[in-house]
Amino acid sequence: MKRILAFLKPHRYRLALLGLLYVAITFANLFMPYVMSAIVNNGIANSDMSYIIKMSVIMLMLSVVALVCGIFGAKINSKVGTSFTCSIQKAVFQKVNTLSFEEFSSIGVSSLLTRSTSDVFMLQEACGSFVNVLATVPIYFIGGCALAFTTDWLLALTIVIIAPIVLLIVRLVTRKLGDLWEKSDRYIDIQNKIVRERLSGIRVIRAFDKEEHEHERIADATEVMADNIIKANVRSGFINPVSILLLNLATVAILYIGSVRIQTESTLTAGAIIATIQYIALIMNAVLILSWTIVWLPHLRVCIRRVGEVLDLKGVETNSSTGTISNGSLKLENVTFAYGESDVPALVNINMDIKSGDVVAVIGGTGSGKTTVAKLIMDFYAPSSGKIFLGGIPYSELSRETVRDNISIALQKSMIFEGTIGENIRMGKPDATDEELDTVTSIAQINSFIKSNEDGYEHLLTQAGANLSGGQKQRINISRTIIKPASVYIFDDSFSALDYLTESNLRRELNACLKGKTQIIITQRAATAMRCDKVYVMDRGCIVGEGTHEELLKTCTIYKEIYDSQLGGMQK
């Protein structure tokens, strides 16, 4: 809660002004019944037209004051609410960018989207509403009661009976609202997740005719979400009709009691009865505002907790020590790693010693742990045990920025962003010239495709590169990787969508371009691994063989099986 309130601190003066405007509106509304009572008792009763006009002008002035204050209040409320929302969303976005992969996975993309949108907008709605509650409810209640009792104490007693009944009803209504909103928000996250999966996997869903199954999944999540929201809204919906019923009963009671007493007591006037009814209406309005605030508190608490959970995540710690990398040597020493709370480690006792300038292959079947090694080298995750050294310096003495400044990686999934081809490649080097782009795209064997477009590097790519083939995505990804100046280059299964001839041409030019730089090529192809200086063979998270291609054919059964299955046992 304190974390969220901190975002309101820059707006404290505007909020104070907003509160004063609400106070002015409240006092204007409170004096309306008094003026109306005076018109009835002194103007209409005495047929004094000049008095009626004078008091009517006062009523008009009070209305104008309330109107002007209301307009300015709405404007300030809008500015504060929008700025408040913007600040929270910006903080959430910045926090998400600092999260470790474990923290990111613990919440999930779908939930992060919901928390940064609908939950934050709920806080925006509450921002101005609570100022209104704090500024108006006490004045309406205390001032209304005081004025009602000064008008006629017996008639005013009705509010003493009604207000506790309304608050009791509110208490009964809100008892389990928090659980309902909590569950509905959780299923909104699930809905979001299913829709994202549906959009990203629509081709697979249609190819395997699974649309009916997907409809059932989204229907189940929607039904649970809708059921909880309906229950919460139905519970909340009892307040208005019950409160209005009680208000109307109170009005009838006042009219009845007043009609009886006005005949026997000369001090009671028609104006007093009218004023008392209006005071009770104002007091009931304050009670209703307070009631709705109490009703929405459970949902607000859920939203505050969900947004606060993101902001309170630890994130990636910044290491002040940056170190100086003198070469591209890499060493993994007894590295073991497990994802999250998993009891089964993804890597066990990994030892690698890669000299600066070496071209090293890491080969193995699907799920053998190859990509996990790359993630640890990139410092996406910290090892559960063991050490990693870059340029002879342990990662514990290097900041993540230093590690990633010295390593360039082509990730397993070729991520293409919406924008031009040039913008996508320049992510590796923002100030790269067109000549540099020509060089790296020629090496990546994509230059001819780019030149075939009239707009060249300004050719627009759609989201996720939907207007590119798999091989084109990989080659743009490789261009982005090699344009970045680094000591170590990692290619995580980055040639899998390329035919053998294209890969052969690319690798030849790549080796010439990156001569003297360390290359780590993660692959499943024996034809790719056999041309490297050294090969590490992985199976079930362990290194089961290391050496040159010729050595592994003699000493490593798994490598020989891969080689035989792909190349028919024919050495080249």
C-alpha cells in the first residue's frame, strides 16, 4: 500500500486543491435545503416575492459555485488519475525489464499484462474517488446531522436508525467479495494466456483441427471468471435498492410524523419538513458513497496486492564491479543448474575450457541441455553451483552489462520485431552504417533478398517476421549478431532452417569475418560440428564426450550415432 501511495506524492498539492473543491461543493449542497426552507417559510408563506427572488438568486449562486468547482475538480481529477496511472505503468514496465527469468516465470506474461492494465486502471478510478470520500462524507454526515437536528430533532432521529442498518448491510455484502474478485482476476490472467496462445499458434491449431478444443478452453475460463464477477456484482447490487428503499421509507415516516406534529406544534413548519427530508437525502447520499467505497475495497486491495507484487520483486542486482575483459576465453567449472523449484537439474557438473579464438561446437539431442548452457553463459541465470569465467574473470566479479557487452548471441528462436530490416539488424549496433549492413548481410547470405526489395533496408517487417520465411528470419538474426563488436559469439541452433549449401557458404564467410574471435555453435547437425576445432557432446544435462570430430568418432558412442544417422557413417 505504501509503495502505491508513493506515486501520489508528486500530486499532493493537486489532491489538496481537489479536496478543497469537493468541500466547497459539499457546503454549497448543504446550504441549499436551508435556503429552500427559508423560501417556503418566509417567502411563500408570506407571499413575499422580493424575498423569494433574493433567496432564489442565492440558490443560483450556490449552484454556480458547485458547478464551477465540479468542472475544475473533474479536470484536476482526470490529470492526477492519468498521471498516477502513467507513473505506475512506467514503474511496472521498468521493473519487468529488470526481472530475472525466474521472477518473470513466477508471474507469467499474461498476468503481467493484466496487472499493468486492468489492475492499474482500477487504481486510477480509486484515486479521485477516495479524495471525494475523505472530503465530502464527513461533512455531509456531520453537517447534515447537525443541520437536521437544528431543524427538528425528532424528525432527524430517523437517520440514526437508517445509517447503521445500511452499514450493516454493506458489511454483510462485502464479507467474501475479496475472494470473488481474486478468483475472477486470476481467471482473467488465464483467459489472456489462452488468447495469446491462440493467436501465436493459430496455424498449428487449424492444421490439427483443434479449434473446438481451444473454444472449450476459453469457454471454461470465461465461465469461471464470469461466474465470480456476476456473484460479486449481484452482492454489490443489493446496496442501492435497499438503501433507496430505506431512504423512501424514512421520507414517508418524516412526512407522516411531520403532518401530525405540524398540526399540534406551531414551531414546526413545512419548510422544516422539506429541509429535513433533503438533509436526510444528503446524509444518505454520503452513506451510499461510503458504502460503495467499502464494497470496492476488497477489489481494490486485490489490485494493490497484484501490482505491488510486481513492484516488490527483487529484480536483477546491479554489480558495481565491471572488470576488464582482455580476451574471449570461457571456462565453466563444475557447473550444475536447475530451473525454478525443479528437483531434477537441467545441467550436472558441466566443465568446459574454451580458449580465446576457438570455434567450438556443442552437440546433442533435443533436451540435452545445450541451450541452457548458452543461457548460463549469457548470465540469464546463475548456476546452482560451480563457476563461470570470462576472460579469466569469474562472473561474480563482472556486471551483467559487462558480460553481455562482450558476448553476442543468435538465440534459438529468431526474434524479429515489427519495423524495417535495417532497424532489426541495427539492434546489434545502433550506429551501424549501410556499408556495415551490406557486409554482415552478405556474410549471412541474405543480402540478395534485401536488395530484391525496392526499399532495401527500409523494407517493413510485420510483427514476429510473419512476412519472412524461417531461413530469412535466421539470417537476419545472424546479421544482427555478427554486426555487434564482441569477444564471444554464440549461435544457438541458428543454422537449422538453412539448406546445407547456404549453411556451408555462410559458415565459410563467417569464419573469415570472426577470425580470432571465440565462436560457440550449438547444433544438432554433425556436419556443422565436424568442422569445428573442438566438440562437446551433451546428453541428459551432462557432457559425455569432448574432443575433435575424429577423436569423438572413436571415443563417444552418442556422437558416432548422431554422425551415422545423419551422414550415413561416411566421413567427409
